[in-house]
Amino acid sequence: MQNSLRPLCLSLETLHRVKSRMLEAMERGLSRRTHSQATVRMLPAFIRSTPDGTERGEFLVLELGDTHLRVLLMELSGDTDQRVTMKERCFPVPDAIAQGPGEKLFAFLATCLWEFLDGLHMPKTDFELGFSFPFTCRQTRLDQSYLISWSKRFQCAGVEGRDVVVLLQDAINKQDRYHIKVIAVVNDTTGTMMSCDASAGPCEVGLVVDAGTNSCFMAEARHVEVVEESEGRMGVVTEWGSFGDDGALNDMLSPYDLQLDQASLNPGRQRFEKMISGLYLGEIVWHILTELFSGRMTPALLTKGSVQTQDILEITDEQVGLATARRVLRALGLEASDQDCFNMQQVCKAVCIRAAGLCAAGLAAIVSHMCRNRELSRLKTSVAVDGAVFRAHAKFSQTLQQLVKQLAPECDVTLVQAEGSSKGIGMVTAVASRLAAQRLQVNQTLALLQLSPAALGTVQALLRREMELGLKKETNAMSSVRMLPTYICATPDGSERGDFLALDLGGTNFRVLLVKVGSRERGGVQIISEVYSIPPHVAQGPGSQLFDHIVECIADFQTKQGMMGQTLPLGFTFSFPCQQTSLDQGILLSWTKGFNASGCVGQDVVKLLREAVKRKNHFALDVVAIVNDTVGTMMSCGYHDPNCEVGLIVGTGTNACYMEQLRNVGTLAGEEGRMCINMEWGAFGDNGCLDAFFTPFDRQVDEASLNPGRQRFEKLISGMYLGEIVRRILLELTDKGCLFRGRLSPKLQTPDIFQTKFLSSIESDGLALRQVCAILEELGLHVSCEDSVLVREVCQVVARRAAQLCGAAVAAVVEKIRENRSLEQLAVTVGVDGTLYKLHPHFAQQVQETVRQLAPRCSVTFLQSEDGSGKGAALIAAVACRVARHQRA
Ligand code: 0WK
Ligand code: BGC
């Protein structure tokens, strides 16, 4: 007796081996390279989400079983109780249908459906339907699935290789009483997984041990290489029944397994299934009994199929097992002694325990795979189980639960008896319907922010027109782009020398710099700088307080650098729109970004600075140049690349400058030479020329800003506003029930709480969705994996629009320069700075792509500024001093 059972006893160490071989087989199934030869096929089920409790409506289910077809109408209340009501009817499937022409099978399914609906006498005629088709299929969409091979008792002609949804939909459409749309085809394991109650927490694994066996789970989509999707989750049906068909289990197959396989309809195939599932357990026991009772053979005992799995499962029961064993042995024509019955029970137990052990090894492989791929230290999940073996054999689940704990100690697994896969299939249909409705809403909302190449071309042309208006004296006032002369006519020629002080105000940080300009051989420019903050109350308080604060920072810097008493020429980067009449004088036209200090607009800011120095009486300042950050950036990059003739900032704010032919600057006298123009393109559209491009979200952001109606272009592009645009879109999508189960968090309703830096991190390729969830949970939100995928999509759309608009604007500038010089081709460098351009993972590349599309005759190099525009301001001061020296000479 022990000899017979020994090959069935698998040690924990052996089960660990099965687990690791299953893991390897799963990886091969997931990999695009080895998928087609894999034994465990890992077929994508195109289930992207599990129920979240907001599903509502009535859904039809067609569940094709081994012997019966179940037709079901499931109604979901969609409220907090999520009540589920079901009406159903079963139709036996005759052999003539199961083994007849395929067309007949689908006609039969459709007829049963109509009969069921007619029986309900409902006024409603429009339905969405989920189809459970428990055969191996190659699924390409949730509603598209090609039959690979029949199994169990089905063998219909003319179906293999065809899309079973099309076959069913065609059959259904042969009548017009009902409009039924097949929106999902589902494997019974996914139906099982989805039948779990959403309130019981995430249930992301389904396990069926019935006539056959199979499993499914929610994998990370990026690991399912055979599908395009890379975001979020993707349901995968393992088809683990064929595990071992490549010999991976040969060292564990008992002689009984080999006998069973040789006598099966499909020798060499479905190895794992033949050791576990209900169709075979009885037969394994039969083979053992023929060996155990080889001396007392009876015709019944020699008959294949004479031992039923149902009985095997019952015999393992401590209460009724021995009695059932006696009944079965009698039915086999054996006069069974108590010992015989006991032996029979041991055999059944050994076969079932082995099946449960192998199942546990498979399940452990799945949950360990999920834990590892989600980079979790511990995975907590429910596993929905179903099938005759589970329902008839409580010990099977217990054994399974215990062994999974030992085989996957890093996972917290709860087995949940499924409420019948029909409900699950209904849930798949309901989730598919919810996702489709949400996708429609999301597409409608985000379509407003998607710009076609033609639309971008329009923006380019509109900016070009505004530039021309801005350059002409007569039309300057009409233009929203002020094209401000900067009195910078020359770029550094490398002969500049000396120490200079520089201030850099207007970006994220306020910096004071000491810039030592020397010969290139001696390292060129050395910079020492200190960052200071400008608190909001200073940026938005009295102007005198702001400039006093600036002077205190300079004093602090000079003290730290031991420069007290030194008066160095100073270049002042002041990143706001200033009307200049000379290099060292600039009238502030308006505040932008987060600044709004009083008493400054209309004033010469150099004068305001000098007055503050006087007030503080600390030291003297020699301001020789006031510079916009775009100009400082162009100069700073121009020091390294003489081709740099454009300065671009995409940071808190956005703007650009470029070298224009003086003859084109109608607001200034002179024809010869060039002048750097500060475009102040942040205000592009303030005259309404861009209104067609503003979405309701942009209008909301503008109305809530410090300067409504102004800096409209900046408010579509720059770091100060992108986060807020995203936040308002998230509010709208939550309101529409597409996000966070329609539940708003107070935090998310707080203006400016969604920082633009979140966009950069959320979009960074390496960031797992789990980290996106963490950012959102910080905002008091309950986040599903789906939510984080959608939030990432919103961030992508908002940032891409900003980058494309910025690219369209750069294209307008470089095309202007090319036409200025009547060149066929222009090669030019753009010096760039700003946290959004520098830190966002895709922004720079999307700007460059757009420029390539819209200005194909310009080859544009984007040079990121290393030292900021403070260095540029110092270089401008150096040029001014050089020019002044020559004029004095
Ligand atoms: C760094 C420059 C500074 C400019 C800033 C813009 O040195 O002049 O204002 O970039 O970028 P932000 O700090 O606004 O992102
Ligand atoms: C200002 C510009 C500045 C830009 C980038 C805008 O808000 O108006 O002067 O160049 O921000 O900092």
C-alpha cells in the first residue's frame, strides 16, 4: 500500500520546486520572445480593473458550461449597498450542439437568450452582454477573442481560429426585438475572480478546480509583453492546465499519471490539469485501485471511468468517507473489508492532498509573482475559488490555504468561495460598461486639451502676427506681445574681464551671485552664489519692503563673501515685463507669476533698488544693467555657443527673447545692427486672439489667479499653473464619477495643492504606479490602480499641450529669424532655462519635436543653461563696462 502511495507524496521541498518551475513557465508566457512556445500561456484577458462598487445597471450573461448554458440578467444598484439581483435560467446543451457545426452552437445560444428575455416580459430592449466561454482562446480585446482549441466535451466545427464574439453577435443580430451588444468575453476563471464582493477588499486572483483547472490574476500591464498597454493592471488567464507539457513535471509524475495520460484524449498535454482537476482525480484513484486490487480484479474495476471524482472527494471525508468507500468498492464488485475501505480512503486522501499541494504551489507562484512585480514587501489579496472540487471538498481549501502560507510566506492570502462565476461574468460586463462610459467622459474632457498639428500651426501664425504688430510703432499697443527692446546689441566676445555682482529675481529662487570673468584659458567665468527665498508676503507686500529684502540679501551675501565695502558693477536679472529706455533703466509694466508688490508698476525698478540701498545705507551699488531672465539665459549660453540668438524660459513663468534686426524694430530708431527683443510672450492672447484655445479649466485658473485676463499664454504653459489645471480637471472627472469612485477629498478642493512638480514625478518613466498612488494618497484620496493610471494620463495631456504650445511659439521665433535673413535653412541655438523645461521627463523633447514639425527649415539646437541667467547678467554688465571703457578711451 505505502509503495503505491509513495509516488503521490510530494514534500514541501518538492512543492517549492514546482512553484519555482511554475514561476519560470509564467515568465516565459509573459515574455513576447518566448510566449508562443510557453506551456503556461498567460493569456491577456483585457480586464483592466476589478469592481469598485460604483457599477450600476442591468447586464446579461451567457455562461456556457460543460453540460448547461446559463442565461442570467444581473441588476446592480450602484449605491453604497451595491445590491445585486439576478434572474436566471439554465438550458441543457445537447451533444448534437456540443459536437455539431459551430453555426448551430451560436444559433442555439442566441435562441436561449431570446427565450429567456421573452420570459421576463420586460419593456427594456437594450442590453450589454458578457459571454463566458471556458475554452482556450487568444484574446485581443475584452470583446474580441479567437478560439485556439476546444476541450471537455465540445468539438464544434468551423469555430477554431475565429472570433467567438463576432459569431455570437451575428447570431444575436438575427432578430430585432432586442438590441444586445456583446461587450465582454470572459474565461470562467476571470468570472470567478470578479464575483468577489468589492467591499471584501481587493480580490485579484481567480482559481477554478472543476472538471478542468485554471487560474487568473491581475498582473502589472507592463509585464504582459504581448499587449501594447503598459499602464495599470491587466487580467491574465494562466491556462496552467498545460504546465508540464514540456516535461517540467516529469520527475514528479507517478506511474498512474503516465497510464492516465496515455489513455486520455490528448496524451502528453494538460499534464498539470491531469494531476489536479475533477475530470481526472477519479481516474488516478482507479489506476491505483487496479494495482492495489490486482489480485481481485472485477469487470467493473477494469472499466475506465468507473471511479467518480465526486465519490473520491466524499471518501476523504472523516464522517462519511469510509461508508462511501464501501459503497464505491461494492459498486466495483469488490467485497470490501474495513481495511480495504481504509486503504481506499488513504488513496483518495493522497490523491486529493497531492492535487491541493500542486494547486498551492501554482497559487504560491502567482501571488509571489504579483508581490515581486509590484515591488511590495508584503502582498495582501483575496483569491476567489470555485469548481466542483472546492465545493465538494472543504479539506482541499484548507490544505491549499496552509500550503500557500508555507510556499509564499511574503503573501497574505485569503481564499474566498466564489458566488458562482455567473455573477463574476456579470461584474466583468458591468466593469467593462463602467470603464467604457468613463473612457467616453475622459476622452470628451481631455479632447479639449489635445491640439492637432493644424491647431499648433495656427498658434504659430497668430504669434507671428502679434510679433509683427508688436515690432511696429503704430501697432505695438494692439499687440499682446510687447516686443520690448533690451538695449543689448552685442554678445560677449570673450575679452570681458573683472568681478561682477549679479542678482537673479523672478524665478523659483532669488539668487545673489559674485561672477568672476577671466580668460577662457583660465577657466573663463567663476561663480559664487547664494539662494534666498522671497516669502509670499514680501512678494505681495509693499514694494519698499521687497527691495529692502533684496538689499538685506545682498548685504548678507557680501558679508559672507568678505566683500563689504567693495562696489562691483552689478547686473540685475529682473524677470518681469519692463519697458527699457536704456540698459540700466526699466519701467515695470506689470507683475506676473506670484509677485504683486505695491508701488512698483510704472516705476523704474533700478531706481527702486537704489532707493532701498540708500534707505539701508549699508553700501553702494553700481547697477549697470537690468536684464530679463530670457536675455540673461541667452547671454549665458551665448558665452559657450556664439550661435545662441534666442533665450527661452519655461519655469514658474515663460517667455523668450531673440536677436532682431534693428531695422525691424519700429519702436526704436536705427537701421543697422541687431537688438535683443524681450518678447514677453507670456501675455500672448491677452487681447483675445487665443480665446479659441482656452478650455473651461484654463478660464477657471485665470479667474482664480492674481492677474485675471493677463498672461494667458503663460497660464497654458508654465509651472505656476500646470498643476492647477490638472487639479481642476481631476475635480471635473471625479464629479463625473470617473475618478476616486466619484468621491472628492477636501484637500483636492484646495487651490494650488496639486503642485506642478507632481506632474514631473508622476510622468517619470521609472515611477511605479504605486508611487503615483502615494502622491495622491498624500492629498487625502483613496486611490485605485486605475485612478493612478488616469491621473497620469491627465498629467501627460496637460504637460504635452504646454510643451507643444511652447514649441509652436519657438517655431514662430526661429522662422522670423530665418526670414529676416532670407535664408533657405537656418541653424540657430536656443538657450533654455526653467525648472519645468529642465526637470519634466518629457517636456523638452516634446518642445523640440513640435519645433521640428513646424519649422522644418530651421535646425534648432536647445542648449540648457548651466549657471542660470545671473551669469548672463554679469556678462552683460561686463560688455557694458567694456563698451563704456572703449567710449571713454
Ligand atoms: C533660472 C534662471 C532665472 C530664471 C529661472 C526660471 O537663473 O533667471 O528666472 O531659471 O526658472 P524657474 O526658477 O522659474 O523654474
Ligand atoms: C515674465 C517674464 C519672464 C518669465 C520667465 C514671465 O512671467 O513676464 O519677464 O521672463 O516669466 O521667468
